[in-house]
Amino acid sequence: MSNKNKKDARNRAGSSLLHARNRHQGRYDFAALSKAEPALASLLVSTPAGETSINFADPLAVKLLNKALLHSSYGVRGWDIPSENLCPPVPGRADYLHYLADLLADCNQGRVPKGRQILALDLGTGASCIYPLLGASEYGWSFCASDINPASLANARAILEHNPGLGQQIQLRQQANAASLFHGIVGDDEWFDVSLCNPPFHASAEEARAGSQRKWENLKQTSQAEQALPVLNFGGQAAELWCEGGELAFIKKMITESAAIPTKILWFSTLVSKSANLPAIHAALKQVKVLNEKTIIMSQGNKESRLVAWTFLNASQQAAWAKLRWSNSKR
């Protein structure tokens, strides 16, 4: 299938290309979501086709939509983020976790391991703490959520205070060294079943601003009827949006550091926003001699992203890991 035909297929299918276990298939029920988050009701609009929606160019509307999704689908209460932080689209973030669960299931005779003994590491959890909240709610996993920004961790802590049950499964840690990712977070006596990360996309503040401007221009050319999912974000702190060398440099650093702790984490993983970075990422993984790597394409509406995962353990070691750590996991 050509790239154009693939895009056309995605346009027709919309959110149907989400993971099969994703709770957010089909169109949003805005009536139900407005009950979960009453403030959303005043921001509902009618599309040219006469359907109820929101203005996806309005950051407040997008935030309240995702707040409503977290409350109605996962029982998360009191979720909020500062206006300057990125608002994560819940359906896409949930997809990442579902695909990671599939990776773990492949090590566990096809059964997704559930329960608090499953320990995940979220690098750069941000103010939203989105992955730990979703993973703890959906699969009962425990999380270590790290970030370099104390303000982001303070906001994440405030969210957990509203959700004491989930808070028991999520530990927040501050990365004190801006030059490190895993070092200083992964303890000598700790082992994680999976790590995940949504790295900064851009190489500079100027590039980040240009990217936001392109999103605005694209949005102006797209009718609300075609905007099926909240994929646009116009905020973001520096560490969320850009780093020296951009996404590729960040991920290559992650790969290098992972090679220093090859048996500490069963599956390392990261999102990759730019497909052009994949060849260099695969080359970096080959250089550190990973034993298995996977690239998974994820689609949300018209937006496509990639999940790259790797492990330094062979199939026998993976099975032994699962037997040792997950033998009492819920099924």
C-alpha cells in the first residue's frame, strides 16, 4: 500500500486504528464526558455536519476533554496541569501502554501480567503523570516516575493526593543530574519490567516554536468535522519540547545508558515522533548489541507515531524473568 493510500485508510478509519484494548474506540460521547467534567459542557460546539465536538484549537477545551476521559474511563480525580505544560492526548498515551503490555505478554506465554509486582519506569513523567496514572489504573502496575523539573513533580504529587489508591502504586523521583537518564534513578537493588519515555521532539526553542506554528496553520486548513481526536498541543516547558540535538540525540543517549544496565530492565522503550530518525536509532541499537528490538507503528486519527523497544535478554532469560517476577500476577 502506498503512503498516500495508507493515509487515506487512516483518515477513513479514524480512531479504529487504536489498540484493540484501548477504551477510546469510536466517537466521543460528549454528553457523558460533560457529566464527568461539567466545565466541558460550556465549550462544546457543533461541527458543520451537525455533530457535537469541541474546538481542538482551544487548549482549555482539549485539557478538559482529557480530564473528562481520565475521570470517566479510569476513575482519576482532580487531574490538572498548568497552562504552560503539554496536555497529553489520553487515547494515544493509553495505546503506548497497551503495546508495552503486549511485549510483556510475549514473555509470559501470551498472558498480560497484571498487578503491583509489575514495575515500570517512566522517564520524564511531566506534570501530567499520565503514563503512571493510566498504567496503574488499567493494569494495576506499579510505577517509578522520574523528572528533572521539581515543579512538574509537585504537580504530579498534587494529582496523586487526589487519588490515594493510585498514589500507593506510583513513586515520584527527581533526576538531579541533567546529563543522566537512568543513572541516579535506577537503584542498585532495583529491577524494572519495562521503561517508557516520551522524549522531547525538537533540537531548539526556535524549532519548537516553528513546529507549533505549523500545527496552527494545519489546523486552520482542517474543518472541525475532520478533527477526530485531540492531537494538538500548543504549550510545553523547555524540557518537554526540546533538548540539545533533539529527539535523536536524546534517544541515542538513552540507548547508550541502557547498555550500561542491560539486566536491570527487561524491555526498554521510547516513543519516536519522527520516522526519519528510525534508521539512526536502529543503528545505535545494533551498535550496543541488543538481542531483540521491535518497532511498532501507532495511529491516532490522522497522527502516526512509533514505539521502539529493545531488550538485552534472550528468549530463555525473558521467560525466566517472567517466571521469577510474575508468577503471582493477576490474569
